[in-house]
Amino acid sequence: MRRGLLRRVVSRSAWNTHPHFKNLEFLFPETTRNFAQLPLQYKGFCGYSIAVHDRLLIPGNPLIGALRYKDHFFCFTSKDAAVKFAADPDRFIAHIADAAKRSPELIQLLELHMQFSTITPYGKSAEPGT
């Protein structure tokens, strides 16, 4: 079984022809210079898993590759997760932002500061309790 999984992960032809990736770019470790230095969104955790599995943090698998969307790079636990995320990235990104509102520790952990730039950090509010 492990061998079959490895074959699916390494196969790249399906990525290039999948309809969800028509306007998206998928980068792979063996074809992208400095792939290991890509600034992965959500600190490399799978965005699909965070959104669908109630804020579950599962590290993405870089062997699958990274999806580039609006100059951000996303990593996933599986090809299936990548395909579902690519079908509507804005919806998943918004869902993760909503999840971070319910669990504010995710803002720091996943480095979501730019999405919440209008929120005043706790220690910088003008009056106590505001």
C-alpha cells in the first residue's frame, strides 16, 4: 500500500490537466528552485484540513507540491485535499479566517496577522477593557 501511495504522490501529469488547476499554479520540489524556502501559508499546515476538520492542524506533505494562489503558497496532506481546496480557494481561506476568530490563538500560530490587521492587539488598546 505504501508503494501505491508513493506512486500517486510522485505522479505529476494529473496536476497539469486537472480542471481545478486551470488558473492556478502548482509547484513541485524537483522542478522549483529553492522550493524548501517557499513561505508556506498556515506555517505549512494543510489549509483544507483546518477548514473542513474544525481547525485540525495536520502538516502538509511537500512531496505533493505547493499550490500558488494570489502569491501565496499552500501545502496539503493529500492530492484530494489540494483538488478540493483549489476548487474554491477563497471560500476555504475565508473559512480559516472565521475559525481563527473563534480560536484567536490560530492568528499567532498560523501567522494570520495580515488578515486581521484592523484588529487592535490586546496590549495596544487605548483604554483598559476595550
